[in-house]
Amino acid sequence: MHSPSEADACAEELRAALAAHGITLPSLGVDLPLFASRCPTRPLITLGNCNLLTAQALTAALRKGAE
């Protein structure tokens, strides 16, 4: 089972990787219900909403990385 601290670390690594491409997802973080859950669940990373320019930049970075 994954811990909330692992989820936090993963979210921060993703934030840094996106930042390296000039991409910021302001809502990026760990899904809050994880902390309130009494049942063991897999942590979820919330990517949240982004504007069109951010979505286009993310798409371009993913495509470039896939080459």
C-alpha cells in the first residue's frame, strides 16, 4: 500500500518535471479524500483544471518526450 507521504512526493516530482518544461498546473496535489479515508486506498494525484495554453504545452511536451 502507498502512503500519503509517497503521494506527496510523487506530486512534487511531477510538479518539478512539468516546471522543467515551463508548465504549471496550479491544482496539482494529492486528492484530499485520501487523508479522510478510513479504508486503505491507492492515493490519487489531482491534476486539476488548466487553461487551453497549458493543455497545449503539456501535449507538446508529452509528444516531444515520446519521440
